[in-house]
Amino acid sequence: MKPKAVFNWSSGKDSALALYKILQEDRYEMTALLTSINKEFRRVSMHGLPVALLEQQAESLGFPLIKIELPKEPSMEEYRQIMDTTMKEVLNMGVTHSIFGDIFLEDLRKYRENQLQAMGIQAVFPLWQQDTTRLIHEFLDLGFKTIVTCVNETYLDSGFAGRIIDQDFLKDLPDDVDPCGENGEFHTFTFDGPIFKNPVAFDIGETVRKTYPKPKSHEDEESGEYVFWFSDLIKSD
């Protein structure tokens, strides 16, 4: 009997490729996709994807969707409480493994592993420390299709929001931007590929500018703000 697993689904390309690899290995019984959403705006956290498109995406992938509803700006304590409640529900499903699409972020991996280990769940990272240039080309060669939903203005201008990732997109990326956006440069929505039963239909709306305060440091009380550009995707009628 294969161990049961949940997949921590962001709705983007790294998640899609990691899920593809896990399904190819056929080592786990995949029970559900797990996605954090902003409860107030009804959108996937950071990616800005409307819940209606997330639900359509999960349906095309053929897995149940568990939505973790977070407040607009949760404290670490609120976040831990919500996650603990969710993971207890997951444990009751007999899940022993939790799968992530992370590639490089060591601190985030350690945090995930420590939190899950305390609950008796093992974290799995199928893309860990793989070359991101090779990964994005593998992703495209497999036939996946993905669109940029959000860019961090620190790295990319607003013109990158709403673009389909293809060879031209990769050529246009500045040298200091990771081709998978692993440092938070951009986020995506994957709408078709070999693990989808059918493409997810959507329309591209306006590009929206949003700002978020930077964490204040002891040295600089005026830390400023982060600027993000979101491409507003709309479920097709």
C-alpha cells in the first residue's frame, strides 16, 4: 500500500512540475491539493489568482482541493494556528507525507520540515536544488503552459505581468532574475499540460499595482514598501 500524501499547491509552474514528477514516480497515493488563499480577497496568496480559477484548475487535475483561508495580514501565531488545524484534518485522512515545489529556499524548507515533523508528517521536495534553467526548459518541453500573474517591481517591470512563459519570455529576463522566479521575482498560473484533463479557460483583465510595507528594521524605521504588479485573470463564461 502506497503512503498517502497531500500536495502543497501554489497554482503555479513549480507546483505543476513537481506534481508531474511525483505522479510519474507513482510512490504516493495523492489525496488532495492544499492551497493558501486570502480570505478577504478570495485569491491565492501571493499569486493573486481568483479562487474560481483555482477550483477549475484542481478539477482539471482531478484532485480534491483543501483551501487554507488566511486573514489579509496574519500574524505568525494566527498562521500557525490555522495551519495546525488544517494539518490535523489532514492527519485524520491518514496522510503521512506533504509534498512541496520549493527549489532553493533553505530556511523555508527547514521551517516546513520542523513544523511537519512535530506532527509526524514527512516533507518531500521533488525539485530540490535542481538547476532552474534546466527545470524551466523541461517544463516547457513537456507541454505545460503558464502565465505570469504577479511580478515584483524590484526585479521586473509591469510589462512582464500577464505574459505567457515561453522562449521569448526567458530571453527577455534580466540576468539577475532566476528563470523560475525562485527568489520571489514573479509568480505564475499553470493552465494546461500533461497532468491536466483539459485546459483551464480564462480571460486576461487589467494589470493592477499593489504595495506592501517592508518589515521595519532597528536601523531604519522608514523601510519603505514593496511594489507588485498583478495581472487580473478572469474565469471565462
